[in-house]
Amino acid sequence: MKEELKKLVESAAVDAKRIKNENDYLNIKSKYLGKKSKLSDLMKNLKDMTTEEKKEYGPIFNKIKKDLESLFTKYYDDVLNKEEKITFDPTIPIKEKKGSLHPITIIAKEVTDVLKNIGFMVLEGPEMESEYYNFTALNVAENHPARDMQDTYWLDNGLLLRTHTSPVQVRAMEKYGVPIKMCVPGRVYRNEDLDASHENTFFQVEGMVIDKNISISNVIYVMKGMLKEVFNQDIEVRLRPGFFPFVEPGFELDCSCTICGGKGCQTCKNTGWIELCPCGMIHPEVLNMSGINPEEYSGFAFGLGLTRLAMMKYKIKDIRVLNSGNLKFLEQFNVR
Amino acid sequence: MKISCNVLKKHLKNSEKINFIDIWDKFTIRSAEVEEVIIKGNNFDNVVVAKIIECKKHPESNKLSILKVSDGKEDYQIVCGAPNVKVGFIGALVKVGGRIDNMVITKRKLAGIESWGMMCSAKELGIGDDHEGILQLPSDTPIGLPVKEVLPIEDIIVEIDNKSLTNRPDLWGHYGIAREIAAITGHELLPLEILEPDEVGNKLNIAIKNPELCYRYTSIKLDNIINNKSPLWMQIFLYYTGMKSINLIVDITNYVMLELGQPMHAFDSRVVHNIEVGLAKGGDKYLTLDGIERTLSNKDLMIKNKGQYFGIAGVMGGLDSEILEDTTSIILESASFEASSIRKTAISLGLRTEASSRFEKSLDPNLTMLAAKRYYKLLKDENPDLVLGSDLTDIYLKDFKEKEIVLKKSLLTKYFDFEMQDEDVKSILESLEFKVKVNKNDYKVTVPTFRANKDVTIPADIIEEIGRIYGYEYFVPKAIKMDLSFYKDEPSYDEAYNLKNYLATKYNLNEVHSYLWNKTSFLNDLNIKKDNIKLVGKSEDNILRDDLNLSMLEFAKTNIKTSENFGIFEIGTIIKDGDNHRMLSILLNCEKDKLKFTFNKAKEIAKNIFREIKNMDLIFEFGKSHEYYNQDLTLNLIVNNKIIGQIKPFTRSIANKISKKDSFVILEINFEEFINLKLEKPDYQEVSKYPTTELDYTIITKRGQYYNKLEEILEKFTSPIIIKRELLDIYLEETNKKVTIRYTVGSYEKTLTNDELQNFKEEFIKFLHQNELDIIEE
């Protein structure tokens, strides 16, 4: 009997190694542990045995049964846990997504995000605009050259295409009153002939802050901080006197050249500075016209050229490519 | 505008202490932008004043002469090709070892004769364009001296950006620039040397017919002008500053203009006797100094008399009163005209001159008298025997005075964010020739007339003067003290960005930017006629678009040869019904046999935009659009029972104009209405604890029948146990269309029994039969 059991265990050990799949596993289980198995047959002898023998063989049978079960499970587990054979090439390049945002959209988002961080609202305004909002309410004199047809797209219904995002200053003052902190990214139009650096359709972001104690020092702080974030590097700024009818004092803001870092190069015409953005303290007359008392409130405004900023940041040489719709150009701008 | 530092130096005390190369960086941030600083006179070395003492014809050449030239110490043999050589001529000699530009002068043979140097032309010295003959120096020039010592050849010429001077009429001349430098450096501005003409007892006859356009007319008649040749120093100055030397009478008008900013004009008094300033008769022709005949309008201000025109006021004189070589008597004009009238005339005649560009900045009328006296002084310097032909006659109808402005100290402190000392404010303003009275709480500032005309009119202007001369670089950046009240932001920018980002990342679409007008040639090619608001003054590309999709189609054309299966989009403005509207337009391109797939893609994008961004259900219905879209495939997008957009392919004939192989499907959404849709909160329903059952039925309809007809019918079949109905599959046969529908049924109270399911099926089949539809029994 013992001899037979020993053989049985040995043969089971050999068979167990042959388990390759679920079928093998079930078959071998049935062969050695099933109702019709040899072990089952041998166990039937138990009932004819003496009490002594029963005491001896009972645990043996149980042990063999358990051992075989765990042996088969072990081999089957090995089969299950075995890594699948690699039937594909893991080095094949994937098909890349080519969706893109326009570079202006990306840079506008960067600028407005920075301004939002210091509490600016982001507003928008109409592109077909009235003379009142575009010029008159901004203190642009009746005979100012900017109103000429040479510079402005006038329309045959008496309106015009806005020449800057500044009309939204007036609209915002009317709608929200003061205090206010807001910016306006948007498309603007100038009657220009196209060449590599001139477009008739381009983008600006307007900024405006009005409160009781706004100072020139605030202008410098905001502009410097904003440019630092957008260019991801420390940027020096300087103010020069500049004349714009809707600000007084008015400034031209230059930033240190991002190409040469201020040492002087072709881009900055060897000056180390790049003219970036007209700005200034809002002209009292502009506040007056929108019903804000300039004795009580002061504010600053700026008009940053987004198109120019995008060209600087991405080193785009020809402005015309921006409105060309050329996918070979646009596809390169991933989504942030 | 070009500025000569040599002339600036004449107006500044102790000017040698100013570094005229370095000062311009500071000038840029204090006053106006300097574009370029050019060093003059360093293009040659070793050029001395020399006298021709012998002059012989060259034996071998007709053109060449053999000169003996003396520099006072030695004589040199020079072979020279200039035609104007003669004995006694004093000129500029570059000796052997000297240099002109990159050429070092050596001893060499010309047609066999040795030459020990070269006599120089004005062009070779860089002080003129004349290369015909050699430069002739005045007969009293001491020989032997370096030529740079006797002529102001060494100079620093500074180019100032005209645009940064538009609001500074006072800076359109050297004297004004010198005043700024005085303020910046703390130097003293020297008074201008002038000469008061004596009274001779006869005034000129001057009539101003349009006092609103001519504020002042100052004039004098000057006779016995014997010398009409400009001194070399003046010629060099004019050349360096970009003007052409004509003759002394004309050159001094230009010199004074460049010095003071006041344009002047000299009429030959053989032609002009009396002056009348008035408007032209529209349509009249007039020949200006440049020899071009111009047609005048009745808005052009003229200098005239008795129906004869003498000049276009503030723009250009006439040819018939031109100063000639033999002119000995002139009527000098020093006048002040209304700025915008001059500008309009200059633009309408296409004639922008040095004079008009100054007048259009609003010059100080008080300059005219100063300029006239300055002119008289300079002309008298060159013509000691000058005779006064009239009194200095001045018609000044509206006296222009200094302006008083009160600047509150509190306002200055508010703008600066720091307190200025009274004495600093006073010294800055006084350096700019403002007068200041310091009071306890304010400054009473008197603005000089040369600043008060247009530039400095309000307290903020005074703040600018103080700020810029103090130096903005000394301002410390300070954070805004924030007001942290809640504010309501406008959603449109964020909505637009999020939508663009969604389209680019989820559907791989590319954002484009297009123009607000349609390209005329493109519309013509497509045979599409558009009428809308137009740009004034343009005949092409002038109609504002009322359909953004056509701009996308234009770009489809741009890319069709280089890209395939592309999808582009823009959120842009269209002009419709006289107003601005913002639209989202998406164009999907595909090969034409993939239209079904692409059309469905457009539907999927549309549906998902509303589902994922607004959590709203979008319904499609057939709609109508422009004739250039496929009318049978035009779907309205409907949200809350309102049309919010459309899906529509361009017609085959339009698509063929772009590509015969491709189709172009548009998905457009009215972006303004899209923004106004509020985000719906998710319509959450508790999940039933009991199992649901899926029941699939295949319904037979006619092949040509659209699915939406079936859906309309199925909508009417209701049962409390329906949880969801969806389309599983459509199978086309020869005449039939088999549509497989899946109902998910269940209950919140219990597990449905077989009887209930059987009952549902029977009810459904009965319903279908009532609607003349059949089902395939499984």
C-alpha cells in the first residue's frame, strides 16, 4: 500500500510538471484527486482496515491529498503568472496628436493668467466700434492724425474697426465703475500695408487699474512683474516719455532685450532695449468723460502688443504668417 | 530729425563739460527717443588748407592739371583732374601718408607725372555731394592749418525719432533740444543772438483774411543783399542735418527753422509786394517750387495777392517768386498757421515738407518775431551793407500768452508715491523755463508759451515734466494695494479659451486666425456674392464678412495641397445685421467618399461640446442655410428649443473649386449664445439595486427612410420600466433598412419578472404594428 502511494506521488510529481493550461490542470486534478482516481480507489480500502491501520493511514491519505492539491496549484499558478510572450514591437512610434492653439491664444492666456493672479478681470469688447469709444472718450482730439483714413479703417456705416483695445477701458468704466482692475486681450485693426513687420490685423492686451491711490510706481511694478512671468526670466524695464492722448504722464515702456540680455544686438538695434508697450497714468479727461472724479481717483493703463510679444517669445520673423492659416506653421504650437 | 552737436554747443554755456556721445541715452529716457548717433569727420586724416601757386596743363592729358600747391611750409607737385583749379585757389590738400576713407594717399604717377597728394572735393571730405570740382575755401583761410580746424567738419549728428516729438513742438529745432540738455545736465542755456531791425517808417501791407487759420504774420523787406553765397560752416551744417544748400537767402530760412523750429519763407520782392493770407479757390492750379503743378481745394490756405498765388501757406512757396542767384531784395515770411489746416493741405496735396511737418505740431506763435530777428542777424553777418526795405511788420491777431496751472502737492505725491522737495520741483521746472511759485499746498506754475500751446495744459502735464527730469529710473516699483472685494468676472474670455483648448486637445483641431473681411478674389472664384458693411476707401477685400465659415474655407484652400484630413477652427467676429457677432467655426476636411464619417464626426464634436462643457443635450434637426451649403445635409443644432448653430458641408460645386477629391464640413456655433448658456448641474439619479435587462429589437423600415423619422415614432412609446433607449446598429438591404434598437428596462422596486418582460415586448410590437412597422422575431 505504501509502495503504491509512493508511486502515485512520484507519478503525480512528473505529471504536474506537464501542466500547460487550465485543461491540463483540471485533467490532472481529476486523474489524481477525482472520484475515479487511484487515490480515491486506495482510500476506499480504509473502511476495511483495522482501527490501528485507520489511525496510521487516515492522516497519510489526507496529507497526500493536500500535498498533491498544492503541488498542482503551484504548477498551474506558474503557468498563470508567466508573462505573455511579446507578440508586438514595443518600439514603434505612436501617432502624434497635432491639435494646436494659435500662438496668440497661448501668449494671451499667459498674460491674462498673470494679471488674474493680481485680481484683474478679463474683459472683451466689440471689434466694430464707434468713433466715440475708439477716439472721443479717450481724449483723442477731433483733428488728431490717428483719426485719419491713413491709419484707421473707417466703415461705410459711420463706425470703424477699433484701432486699439482701449475703447474697452471706457466700456468697462461705464459698466463696472471704480475701483477696477481689468485687462482686455483682443484683435485690433490699422490701415497698414502688409510686410514682414506690419499687419493690418493684430492683437493687443489692454490693462487698466483705477483706484484712489494709484501711482507711477504701481505701473512699473505691474509691468515688470508681468514680463518676468511671461518671459520666465528677470526683465529690466525703463520708462521713457511718450505721448498718447488718453494718458498723462504717458510712457513708452522698454524692456531689456530678451535676445542679448541688454548687451546690444541686431534685434534691439544695439541699444539693449526693446520698445514694448505704451502706458501711462489715465488722463483726467478720460476719467471725467466716464463719470469718474479725477480728483478722487487715479489709474494707469497700458496697451501691450500681444502679436509683438508672441513674435519675440517664439522668434517669429514674419508677422504675416500669423494670419496665414498655414498649418505647417500653426501645428508647431502645442496647447501650452 | 537730425541734430548737430556743434550747433547745440553754441547754445550751451560750458558745453565742453558735456559728453555729447553719452548724453543721448539719458536724453532718450528724459525727453525723446534717439535712434542713432553718428560721428562725422573721422573719415580722413592729414588734410590741410593749401594754396595753389602754379597751375599748368598736363602735357599728356586734356583733363589733368599740374599744380604747385603750398601749405605755407613746403610746396607740393599735385596732378589734379578738377576743372575749377586756378592760381590763388585755396583748397583742402591731403598729403602723402594721409587718408580719405580707406584709401591711404601715396606718391604716384598720373599720366607719367608724379603727384604728391590730392586736392579734395566736398564729397571726399564727407561734407557735401559735390564731386565736380575741388572744395574752395574762402580766400582769407589761413594756409597750413588742418582743415578740421577751420571748418566744423568734426561733429556728432544725432537722429531723433520724429514720432517721439509729435507732442513737443518746442523740440523741432536745435535751440529746444539744447534747452532740454540744459535741464538734464544742469547747464545754462545761452540766449539766442538776434538783431533788432531799426524802424524805417514804412510797414508792409499784410492782410489776414482767415484769422482762424493764420494766427500771426511777421514780415520784413530786406534790400541790397549783395552776397547770396552761404558760408561753408552753414553749408556743412545743412548737409549734415539733411537739407540741401541753395543760396544764402534760402539757406538762412532753413538754418533758422532747424535752429528754432520756426519755418520761414523768402519771396523775391521783384514778384511779391503785398501779402494776403486766405483760402484758395477750389480747382485752381498752382506751380510749386518743386516744379510740380498742383490742383488746390478751397480748404488750402494760400499766400497771395490780387488773385495771384505766391505760396501754399506753411507747405511750400511758388516757383515764380523763387529766390534766384541774382535776387537782391526779399520779403521775409515768419508766420504761424493753424496746425490741422496745414496738415490736411499737406496730405491732400501729397506734399509733406519740413515746414508743414513742423506747423502741424502747433508751433508757438511767439516764435515768429524771434525767428525774424534771428534771420536778420544771420543775413546781416554775411551782408554788412544790408538795407531795410520796411519795418518789421507784425500782424498778430490773437495774443497767445503764458498759461498758469496750479499743481496740488497732494496730487504730485499721489502720482509719485513719494514726496518731492519743494526746491527740487522748483529747480526742475525752472530749468525748463517754467516759472514756479511755491505755496503751502500747491505750486503755481507758469508755462512758457513754447510749451503751453498744446503740450502742457493740465496739472498732470506738470507732473510729467517733474517726473521725467527727476528720472523714472529712481522710482521704486510698488505693488498695488489691493482691494479684495468680490467682483463679477465676465465669462467670455475663459469660455473661449476653454473651448479652444477642448477642440485642440480632444479633437486635434488647429486654431487659425483670419481677417474680418472676405477676400474679393476668393469670393469671385467661388461665385459667391456678398453685400455687407464696407471699408471706406478700398475697392478690394473691403466687404466685412457675415460668414466666418468662408474664412475657414479660404484657409482650407491654403492647406489643401500640403495637409490632409485636417480640421481647423476659429472663434471670430462676423458683422451681421449691422452688429458684431462672435462665432465658432470648425471646418473638417476629408476625401469626398468619407463624407459620412466626417459629417458624423462633426455631429459627435457638436454633441460632446454641449455635453462636456455645458452638460446640455443637443438636438439635431434639418435646417436651411446659404445656397453654397449642401441644403440636404444642413442640420440645425438645437439647445433649449433654440437654434444655436449648424452643421453643413459646402456644396459639391463649391468644394470642387478647392479640390475635386475633397469635402468640407462646417460646424458652426453662435459663440455669444454659447456663453450665455449656464452650465447645467448633472441630472443625477440613484442607481437601482435591482438588475436591469437589455432588450434588443430589430425594426424593419424602408431603405430611404431617415432614422429620425423612426425616432419620432419611438418617442411616443412610453412605459414606466424604460430606463434607456439606444441605437445599436443599422443594416441596409436592397429595399429595407434594419434598425436594431436596445431598450434597457428595470425597476427601482423589484426584479422584473418574465411575464413583465414578455408583456413589454408584446406592447412594443403592438405599438410598432399600429405605426405600420415590423420587427424581426428572434
